[in-house]
Amino acid sequence: FAYLTGRSPASFRREFKLKFGTSPRKWIIRQRLDKAAQLLQKSEMSVSEVAQEVGYESTSHFIQGFKKQFGHTPRKLSSL
């Protein structure tokens, strides 16, 4: 992203954090997990299908990140 915006990586991270209040990496993870939560609530996709859809290669890594972000597993959300 830094290259695409014509900035150095350090400059890009600094400006990004000022604007969004978090690092680019954490922001992207949050966006992916928010999209996953929407898919789990509004579709019939399985947890592993959702993990793949939002860019996780490992379902277990997805579940760990989801639980860290939302405080419960994706399966619990999809059963609500």
C-alpha cells in the first residue's frame, strides 16, 4: 500500500495510524473478521467456507482470530 500511495512504508504506517487509529495490518484483519461475521449471520456458509471467503488459509487460525476479536467462536455466532 505504501508503494501504491508513493510513500515509504514507515510514512504510510504513521499516516494510516493517525487517520484510522490502528495499524494497517490490524485494520485489514478487522475488516476481514467483520465481513466474516456478516457472512455467518446472513448465509448458510460453514465456518471453513467463511474462513476461505475472507482470506484465511487456516480455519483454526480464523477461529482463533475471530474469538479474540468478538469474544466467542464463529460457530456460536452462526447458530444465533
